[in-house]
Amino acid sequence: MDDLNQTRYSRQILFQPIGRSGQEKLGKSRIAIVGAGALGTVLANHMVRAGVGFVRIIDRDFIEASNLQRQMLYDEDDAKQHLPKATAAAAKLAKINSSVQIEPVIADVNATNAEDLLSDVDLILDGNDNFQIRYLINDVAVKHRIPWVYGGAVGSKGMFTAIRPYETPCYRCLFPNPPSGRGETCDTSGVIGPIIHIIASYQATEALKILLGAEEKYNPYLEQFDIWSNQHMQLNVQKGRSDQCPACGLSHFEFLDPAGDTGEDYTSLCGRDTVQITPRKKQTVNLEELKDHLSGIGTVEQNAFLLRFHIDGYTLVFFKDGRLLVQGTDDVVVAKTLYAKYVGS
């Protein structure tokens, strides 16, 4: 450990449960953070400052002004430039701790890429707000025996729990199936910043315990908070494993089965007046060629990571991995029509 990092981590090393040997262990650890929004930016900040050696940050979205109230790594310039969250987060964090290897990934975690993105790390941290992705994370974690820490927050409420496959209940033991309907999201019900920091800080603490192997301090609870109503509930879930759980009981990882080899998936992003279109087959989009194709039709803005195409009151945001956000509608039929018109069927 060089002199700079010896000084950087001095207070953390003085904390007896970590010490010098624990700090060295953190420096050799690898983690992935799924989502670089509210929870994800707090998680990434904690992990990088703590000296976790490798941090992969995965996010599909770009920064908007509405993010700045709670997503701590971004500023107004990032929003004006429409920078991808993963890229902007990595740039900020590299200035905070240059000794950590930070890998930004601009992608939507799905059945075709989840194992590639999540199976080569020691721990997965949930910083996203999508139920489907949590079941994907759980399938990868259980299949590859990787611990992960779930967290969620909306309004003034939040919850978290640490999952260690085959030792604790997995996410599917606790929540057997994705909820019907869309449920609450920050985009529909709002959120206050403090609950984000509380939940993510608990998640980060559990992450440090797991990476350090502090088994006697593992949290056995699914913890829930409502900080506006001053409520806190602990539910001991350690005996909640189910032999009939499709994932950890029967090794049936259905969320990792691709929906098909061709075509696209259409998802209306609740409360955002946006439909996301995701190709099921991996592809790479040449943004320069796309710019040339669309420039004579509507207004085009481009940076190194994405292209925004404005036409007839809609904005189509193209990413290099083939994903497309259709902004200005939550109607999948309208989005399909625009996709077919400007991208092709």
C-alpha cells in the first residue's frame, strides 16, 4: 500500500474490524453495481472511497435534471450534456480514488448479458428500481453462488437485505414472483434524498461485512424504514429458505432464459412518458452513420455515447448497444410505429 493510500484509508484501518489486513482484502475485491441512479451513486461512492479494488458500474440511462435532487455523483453540466450515468459516475469517482479500477458499462441488464456482466465478481449490489432486473440478479447470484445486497426506496420508505445463496433465503424465496402491475416508483410517487442515503449506506455496510468475511456481524433481517413516519421494522428472514424455490431450491433459472433470438422487447417506463426498446440480439450501432441517416429528417444531437433525434414532438434516444428510448409517449404501439418508421422493422 503506497503512502497516499496508507493516509487515505488511515481512519478505516483504525477501525478494528477492518484493520490493515481487511483493507488489503478490500483492495483485492471485485464488485458490480447494477444501476447508477439514486441508490447506485451512493453505493458506488462508498465502495470507491472504501478502496474496493474493482468496481463495475452498469446503467442503461443518461442524466436528466430531475436526477440531481438525489443522485449524488452528477451535476448540472452532466445533465446538459445528456451524459450516460455509468460514464459520468466513473469519471467523478476516478478523481476521488485513482487506485480503484472502475469499469463503466452502458447497458440494460437482461437475459442475454446478465451472466457476462455479473458472474465474475465477489459481490453484486442492487442500485436499480426494476423488479425484473432483481430477479435476473438473483438468478445469476444463485447460479454462481455470489452474494448480493438488495435495496429499494421510494417516497420516504425503503428496505434492504443481504442475500448469500444457499445460506440465506434468496430473493425469490422472499418474493416468489414479480408483482403484477407497475407499483410505486420514484417517477410516480416521488422520493426524498435522505431515505436513499440511509438504505444505500446500510447496503454498503453489509457489502463491507461480506467482502471482509465478518460472518458474526451479518445482518439476518429484511429491514424496512419509513423515515417520514419514524417507523423501522426488522423481519428475521433467516429461516425463510424454501426447498421449492425455483432458483435456490430447484436450480431453475427462468429469468436467464432469453425470450427469443430475434425481435425487440418494449417496456413502458412508468411515470417517464418513455418507452424503452431493447433488441434481443446483441448489436452495435454506428452513431455516425445513424446521424447521417437522420439529419435530413429531424434535429439530431450526438455525443460519444448516444444520439438524440427530435421529430414531431418525440425524442428518440439511440445507444450504441442498440437500445432506443422513445420519449414523449408511454404508448407501446406509438413507440413501435416510430421504431418501424425511423429504424426499420
